[in-house]
Amino acid sequence: MTNSIQKEDSPENNNKVFVGVKHFLNYIKSITFQFTKSENDEVTIIARGKQITKAVDLAEVMKKKQVDGKNISVKKIKIGSESKKSDTGKIINVSTIEITLTKTNP
């Protein structure tokens, strides 16, 4: 899955949330915004490395929420790894995860 994560501002990413070092609630707000204001039926949470645990926690919290009167469920989970060159020039593998959430009727 080398180089599969696109830049955050590209048009293909309007229903994707890239998890980083921001506060947990910022991501909850972002995912909720994607479901409500952008009227997306699916939102994909993307994370790498140490942020994978935060992505899983976000998916679990969203599963317990209702958005626009609909439940949120996990549609698909995709895992992989990327090869990157470290600051020292060494090639390292970084794990990745993509969790696709979808709205379902209650």
C-alpha cells in the first residue's frame, strides 16, 4: 500500500478524515461534520503508525452515536503498510489503517 494516502486538500478526500496529533474531540467533530453538513453517507478514517489506536477509538465512539437520526456502523476496514525513508536514511515500514463508517437506519 505504498504512497496510497493522498493530500488532505484534494477533491477525492472530501469524505476522509486523516488522524494525527490533534485532540480527540476535534476528530469527532470532523467526522460528524462530514456526515451532516457534507451529506456523506460514508466517511473514511485514515491513520498511520501510533495514531492507529486513536482511529479505532474514533470508530468505536462514532458507532455509539446517531447522526441525522441514523446509526453509524463500520462498513470496511483496510490495513496495510507503507515503506518510508527515515531521517537517518533507513527504510522503515509504517502500518496504516482505513476504517470506513456508514450511516444505517436504526
